[in-house]
Amino acid sequence: MNTSIVGRHIKLTDAIKDYVNSSIESFEKYNLDIISVTSTITADEKQSKKAFTFEFTLNIANIDTVVVRQKDKDLYAAIDIAVDRVSKVLRRHNDKITAHKATKFSEASEVEDVVAKELEKFEDEIIPQRLVSYKPIDIEEALEELKKSTAQFKVFYDKDDNLRVLYKANAAGKFGLY
């Protein structure tokens, strides 16, 4: 994680730098891929009111940039409030990730094994068929092809680009169309 501290209209002392760095280290407990953290401290001196603006800019992998700005008369209070707000955002995102129960690869292969065992039960009843062509054909043409073959059904696209199934309804030479 890259960190930088920028001071605008203020001299950054070692105490301020250490305090900000220790605050940034607290973000690591969320186990997120934080790429960089930029801390900006700005001193605002307008008409005898002295205030500090503290800003965190976090670049996190797979998330947009998180920016938190806090203004206070006390610099350390502004830092603490900003850290709390950033921690809240990071905690929420961490909770989303940990609460999401994604199927692991090992669990997926277990499911495939169960499906394969179920298919073995119907191996004698199910005959796999391959589609020969995906080009559209007339229903009459599909009927002639089905009459010539030993297949029980024919799946094809008609001229209107509808998926159709033509099947042998019974032994008397009747056909069904779906």
C-alpha cells in the first residue's frame, strides 16, 4: 500500500505524520486490496477562525475511489472522525465480501459428480442426439428428413427463425410438431 501525506498551508510535524500513518495502518485489518492512500491536511485561516480540513483518498482494487473529507477546529479530531468514516466504508465492503457465499470450485465439482451419477440412472432411456445443422429449413423438408432417418425426432429452425421439434407420434406414421 502506497501512502502519502500532503500538507497545504501547514507545516507537517513528525507527530502529525506518525498519527496519520498509525491511522492508516488500522485500515489493513479489513483485508482489502488497498492500492494507495493519500492524506491531505489543509489549514483554513479565515477571519480569526482557524480550522483544519482533513481528507483521505483511498484507491481500492475492484472498488471506486473512496474519498472522505472532514473539517474541524482540532486537527486530531478531524483525523479521528475521518478514520471512523473510512473504517465504516471499509467494514461494510468487507462484510459484503465475507457474507457472500460463492460456490467454490471444489463444491462445483462435487455437484457435477452428483449430476453425472443421476444421469447414469437414465443411461438406458436417454439417447443423446446431435444437431447437424443450424440453418433454417422448411417444415416439409424436415419431415422428409425425419421419414428417411431412424431418429425419433428432429430439432431445427424454421424459416421464421423459430426453434421447432418434429417427432414421430406413433407407429402409424403420424408426426407431431412443437
